[in-house]
Amino acid sequence: MAETRTEQPVRTNTGPGRLLIAVYLIFAIAATSRATLQIVTRLDEAPLAYLLSALAAVVYIVAAVGLARAGHAGRRVALACCAVELVGVVGVGAFSLVRPDLFPDETVWSGFGSGYGYIPLLLPVLGLAWLYRTR
């Protein structure tokens, strides 16, 4: 009788997933710190930009938690966050180029993340690819 072995999916918080979680956490800390300082000290200068940076911070935090939890619910949370993040980066990036007057200061996602070396544009793609690979 042949032994039947079912292959377990790779958990999202192992291997390269750990690096992905670390990058999300770094971006969560950076975006939260920057947005908090900007909102507290000069919200009237660029409210849209600063509030979008705060939104990006929340997305990074929740995505990192979802990837770290690694279960079915965590995977769904991470998938939703990566999708929102990708739409946000592309949408805000395009909008910031079309209407630069609304962005007198940069956000994490303006210019497609150019102020952060375009990592905000690459990060959700890597997150979605990792979620697909570990499904």
C-alpha cells in the first residue's frame, strides 16, 4: 500500500516571508512616524498628503500582521492589504502627477513611491506574489 502524503502549503511567515514582514514593519514605522509628525505639526499645509501617508501606515501595519499570522484569516487580511496598497500606490501615484497642486508635500505613495526608492510600488507586488506562491 502506497503512503499518501499531502503537501502542506508554505506558511507566509517563513523563509522570504520573514524578510517581507520585516520590510512591511520598517515601512509601517517610517510611515507612522512621518505621518504623525506631519499631522500634528502642519496638517493645514498638505492635509491630503499627510492623511494619505497615515492611511499607508495603517495598511503597512495590518499587512505585516496578516503576513505574520500566517493562517487562513491572516492570509486574507494580507491579500486585502496588498491589493489596497497596490491600488493606492498606482492611484495616488498617478493622481499626484496629474494634480501636483494637491500634493504640496510628498506622501509615501505619491510619485509611485519615488521618495522611498519606488519600494512602495514593488512591495505589494512582492506581497501578492508571495501570497500566491504560498497558497
